[in-house]
Amino acid sequence: MTGPLTARQLAGLAAGHGDADTIAVLRGGQLGRRRLLTVAAARACRDGPLVRQSLELLTRAEHAESATVAAVLAHPPVTSWARAALGGAADPTYLATLATVAAVRAGLTFTLTLPRPADGVLPVPTIGAATVLRADGAIRLRGATGTLRIDGGADDDGVRVDARAGRLLDAGDGGIEWQPARRTVPFDPAGVLVDDQDPWRDCYHRPSAPRLDDAGAARLDRLAAGAGQWLREHLPAHVDALAGLLRSLVPLRPPPSGNPVSATSRDALGAIALSVPADAQTLALLLVHEAQHTKLGALLDLVPLHCEGGPARYRAPWRLDPRPVGALLQGAYAHLGVAEVWRQRRHEGTAAAFEYAYWREQTIRAVRQLAGATELTEVGRSFVTDMARTLHGWRDQLDGPVEAAARDVADAGAVRWGLANLRPDPDGVARLAHAWRHGVPPALDGAPSTVVPAPARPALTVAGGPEAAVRHRLLGGGGPHQSSPSDQAYAAGNSEDALAGYRRRLAADSGEVDAWVGLALAAHRTGQPAAARVLTHRPEVVRALSQTLVDADPLALAAWLAQGS
């Protein structure tokens, strides 16, 4: 059963896209959810005249122009505010400003009185924010003929603004300063809000940026226009989702590295938070990535694809920490979009071709895990099958060195994840050691491993090691400065020398992760695929056994274990 979506629409989403009609269903589901949340949040706020007046005003606006109320409730931070209000952590002022915007846009005439904000700033969602400079008492909001007047009790100290564009119409005598909201137009003529003022926008893993200055806003506008143009030309199937679901861009503070970051939140679907990147194509990539999260989040609000909760036991190939099935599905669906962007760019040069090969391979590995996940519902299994069909339909031929480098970096991540998070059963390791000593064939399945997450960085970024040398040689000419001689040898194609170097390093230190990674990669390159498979997929067992059998060669142990896998 697919609920409000047809099987065809669900298959279209699973393939990575979703047409305009499908996106409309997702948008309708979000609107219904926000309506219910808003009413429940209003009831949870402390009762008083302001709550009653705000609900009455929303009701009047709904009767006058329901589409206008829908547009206001589509403002992504409404969900964050409503959840906080349900938990007793929000006052009704935000509800009053939402009602004000809906009512004035619906053409109603009204007056609403609010307490003066403690910090003197009154955000008016989707329009802007008023800074009250002189008023000590209440703030009065008056709507008439599509304009909003905000004053501090005296007619001459207020401002009058256009309720749709947020444009200042009358500045008054300076008792109130008005900061209009800005919009950019990458996909939809109605524009996308640049949300750098709403107090409930801050629901991401990184802090939001303060209000952009004029130059920063103009730069984001230029980049958004360029990203929209690139997507319309190269990936028009993603434009429907962005035009239908994207309501606001939330600028984030850039990280110390300067690398662009982006995020979405189930508490603010319709918003994409991001640090402003350097170019339009990078912005297009970030938008597609986060639009995938937005679509899947909206879908999950309508159709369950997996059981809720569950242990963090899966390997998301782009992270070093274990993930529950829901997080793995989110990541796989997002990176399906990332891989598609790079697929369109693969002819731009070696770097773009590598990114495509790498993200295609990593997403295939994630989907392969999902295909065996017991937590998926019947609809979820069908969804994952359609994702796999899309990935395997991309049979683009790439240069051999590019494909090999992508496989090396992907395999290296698997080794690092296993060594960081998996702990083999000690009794099973002891039985394997006994079998080795007595020449008995191994039973690798008799040494099950348990996920014991290590305190490690969640993002799988590696500055050194053989995979960094491979990537650097492919893209930058030679290995990075910090590469070891064995890493340099591997990256240069001297696989036998590299293999010997990794064996020496492990003989000196059996806990060196980079050497285990190199051993797995070099074993594959030197014609020992069975040993390489064990080193890649069960590295924690080989390491534990090697530390028990201190005189045994790790590569020989891996080849022996392969007999029982």
C-alpha cells in the first residue's frame, strides 16, 4: 500500500526524481502536517487574549483566502516553533506574527497588540524584522489593504511595509527600523526566501549565520541564479522538486576548513541550510543533495519505508560511525542525487570523472546493504530495489585508472570502518587461532563481530594513507607530502614493493590502521582477491587473529581465512 501516492509515483521518487504531480502530493502532506501542528501548538501555549486573537485571525484569513494561509504555514521554521511550543518552550508571539502575515496578505483589516520583545527585535516571518528603538510598552500591528503598519503606540513612530514583498513603504520618524526579507529566484518566479532573520531557523548541526550584508546577499543571489540555470540545462528532473518543495535558504556559518556545508532538518522541511559556496555548480550539487533529503523526509511523513528506531549497525560508506537503517536510507537517497550530478559532469576532466565513479560505487554499496535490511517495510524494499535499478542503469565507461582509484578509496573506507567499529568474539578468535596452529580449515563464521562504535569522527575524511596517495596521484601528480614510501609505491603502481612495505609495518605495529588499509588494497592489486576480500570486509578478525598469532604473516592469515568465508 502506498497511501496517497500511486505505485508509479513512488517508483519515480525511488528512481531519484519525482514529477510535478508527485511533488504536489508531498507538498500537500507537509501542509496538512503543519496545519495540525500549528493548532496543537496554539493550544499548548498559555491561554490568553493573544492566543485567541491569533487563532481567530488565522481562521478569518483561511475563510478569506486559504491559499495565502497555506503559503504562510509552508514557512519551514513553523514546524520548529510548533514542536517547541508543544514542549512548553515557546510563547505565542510567533503565532501572532504568523497570523498577522496570513491576514494582511489575505486583505483583512485588523489590529493586534503584542508585548515588546525583550531584545527589541520583532521578527515577522517571511517579510522581515522590526527593531523597536524607542517603545517601552506594547507593539501594535495593523493590517489594511495588503500593507502592515508596526508602531510602538504612537502613529508617528511606526513603519508601513508591503505585506507580500516586505518592501518598506513609510519609514515613520525613526522609532522603528525595518529589515526586509530578501528573496532569490533560482527556480520559481515566486522566489525563495533567504532566511537569515527568523528566530526558529536554527535547527541544524551548524549555527546559522547572522543577517547577510548587501554584498553577501547579492553574491548568493547570483550563485542561486547560476545554479538554477545549470540544473535546468543538465538535470531538469530535479528542478520540479526544488521548485515545488524549496521555500527558503538558510545561510550557515562556514566551517573553519572553508569547505561548503549543507543540511536539512525534519523539523524544517522545505528549508535548505548551507554555507555560501564558491561557485554555482557547487551550489547546484548542495541543492540536489539536500532536495533528496527533503523529498525523502516528506515521503516518510506519508508512507513508512522502515521500522522506527533500531540499532546503529550499518555502514554508511561516507561516514566512520555506524548508522541506523533510517539514516542509511537517507544518506543513500541523497547520494543517489550527488552521483547523478557528477554523472552529468563526468566529461569535465579526471577530477569530475573520479567523483562520479566514487559516489556511484559508494551509493551502490549503501543500497546493497539496504537490500538486506530486515527493518524495511514491503514498500521500503520496493523503493530500494528501484534505487538499485537506477544505479545499475548507469553503465558509463570511465578510464581504468579512474575506476581503480574509486574502488581503492571505497575499499579503504570499508577497512577503516571495520577496524574502528567491529569487535570480533574473543572465543571465536581463540578457536580460529587453535585451528591455524593445528592445520585445521577455518570457520570464519564462527567468529562473529559486534558493532562497538569507537569515538571517531563521523565524516570519513582521510589526510594520509594509501587511498589519499592514490587520490592525490590521480588528481594532483604524485602522492601527498606526508605519504609513506609504501603508500607512494602503491599509488605509483609498484604493488609488490608496497605489499612488502605494509607487511613490514604491520610486523612492527599490528595496530597501524593505514598499514591494514594498504595491505587490503595491495593484496587485490597483486592477484590475491580472496585474501583482499577478507581484509576488506572482515579486517577486525584478521587484526585480532594477527595479534594472537604474533609470528604469523597477516596476509597469510587472510588467505587462510578466505578458505572458510
